[in-house]
Amino acid sequence: MVGGRPALGALAWFGGRGARAILYQGLVIAAIVALGYYLVSNTLENLASRNIATGFTFLDREAGFPIAEHAIDYTPESSYGRAYLVGILNTLQVSVIGIVLATILGTVIGIARLSSNWLIAWLASSYIEVMRNIPLILQLFFWYGLILALPGPREALEIIGGNVYLSNRGFAFALPAFDAVHRWALIFVAVGLMGTLALRFFSRWRQARTGRTFPLFWPSVALVLGPATILFVAAGAPLAWERPALSGFNIVGGGRLSPEFFALVFGLTTYTAAYIAEVVRAGILAVPKGQSEAAHALGLRRSHALRLVILPQALRLIVPPATNQYLNLTKNSSLAVGIGYQELVSVGNTTINQTGQAIEGIAMIMAVYLTISLTISAGMNLYNRHIALKGR
């Protein structure tokens, strides 16, 4: 050390802006860790003083309560862990179906609101304003009550030649009876879809190299449906229908949508579609007007200009806010408890009431919703980066 210069250099480093930023961030992290330690230790101490058991060993115990709709085998003798899994699958089922249907309906309504036809635009605007300004839980009650107001199974409404029955027990409909040929036909369809993706990549490569496009529609149809159709016909076209029929005081056979499931999916779809419609409308309006004028000048029809020019550019603006609506729909599925559909929150509440494991039960529900939300966000972010403009 000569003349105290190293000491002065160290003081100067600690006095720099970057060093202060590191110090402040370290203090914040330490404070958060200390607060978390205090909360966890205090909670465990209070639970121990009240002789309340902690941990997740209860998941192996018998649940003892039924779940009306389950995608996997479940009985009241199953464990709480399996009950939670059933609730998660029910939540995922409702969320995926709702997201797909809300996207389709919202896109159609958003485009309709920009229609030059006054009546169509007015109907779309009215739909959006009504749906957005009525609380979702009230809409779920309305649709659920509307279904319960239908006649009983003995007086069920028959439509499509008795292939569909509408009653207050839900909607029963005919399903094709499964045959081994159907399994192979579905495998051929899946292979055809992969072939279609490969064909699409080839078309893009060819256009980039030669500037010439490759027709995709009919070759894609041939790849997806051709082999499966040939197999189906060669096997004698085995197609039998399992139709619903009245048996006792209920309708049995075929497929069935319960009133709770239908009301939940329908309510989530129509409610979220109103918000997606506004997202789509805003995205389209954000595209410079010159783009549509140029498309029309080239002789493109309105529908072609919208599909080939406007929507691809608007998509970059639509995807981020649409992702938020997908997350809202998934979280809003928890309102199913209000109409008796047993999804994750309903199963979790029943489990908490029976076991008293409130902290663990709520933590599991939070963890599942967090995982689902992060997965949706990650997938949509990947897609958003895929369609983003790439710098040359």
C-alpha cells in the first residue's frame, strides 16, 4: 500500500452506482428471505401448538367422496391424490375446450364488428357490450338455470332423428361405436398431419429458393384423409352408432354432456370471446390502412385481403393480449364451484374440509394454477417469437 491508494480505490468502487445497486438488491433479497423464514416458522409453530398435522401424507388416504365426471378411473375409495388428479384433468379439459372455442368465436365477432353491414356490426357490438358488463358468475348461473329448466328425461326434446336428446340431465348424443379399423384410420390421419407439416416446410423452402408457390390445400387433404379413407372403405366401412335411449328415469347410451359441464364451457366461451373480439378488432385497426388499400389495388377481394394481408400483420399485435385472456379463462374456471362442477378448486375445498389440511390444499391449488398459467404463457411467447418480424 503506497499513499493509501488501494484503500481509496476500494472506497471509490463501493461508492460507484453499480456497487450500490448490488448492495441494495442484496439487502432486499435478505429482507425477503428473512420475512419468508419468519412466516414459515411462525406458521409451523402455531400449527404444532394446536396439534394440527402438517405434510402431504393425507394424499394417500381414502377420499371417500364421489366425483361425478372424471377422465380417469375414480371411485370414493380412491385416494385424495387421485381426486386431485381428477380435478386437475377436469380443469384442463374445460380450459382447453374453452380457449379453442373462445378464440374462434371471438375472432368471428371481432371481424364482424368491423363489417360494413350496419346490422352485423351492431349485433357484434351489442354482444360485446352485454357480455363484458355482466359478471361471469351471473352468466354461469343463467346458463345453468336455463338447462335445468328443460324437461325431464321422459319428456326430453328429441332432435336430429332421435340422435340427440335435450333434458335437464344434460345433452345426450349418438357416438360411433369403436372398431379396430377406426384406430388404424386415426393413426393414418396423424401420419397425414405430420406429412402436411413437412409439405408446408417444403413449400416455404421452394418459394424462398424459386419464388414460386406450391399448392397446399388439396395435397394436404389427400395426405390427411386419403389413406384413412382407403383403409376404411377396404375394411367394409364399419360404422355403427351407439344411440342414446330412455331407460328408467334417465337416458343412457351414447355420449353425454352434463348440465354443469355445458354451462361452464358455454359461459366461459361466450364471456371470454367478447374480450378476444375487442383484441382482434384492435389488432386489425392497428394495421396501417395503406396495407388494405394496396391489397385491394392488387385485385384481392375483401376476404382474401383480410386473410392474406391484414390478419397476418395484426397477429403480432393480437397474440400478447389474447394470451392474457387465455390465462383469465383458465383461472375463471374456478367459478365452476358455484354451479357444482367438480374441478380443481371444488375437489380441493372438499379435501380441505375433510382433512383440515388447509395450507397444503391451498398450496397445491395455487401451484397447479401457477404451472398451468406459466405453461400457457411460455407456449404463447414461443408462438409470438415465431411470428415476430425478423431483422434482415
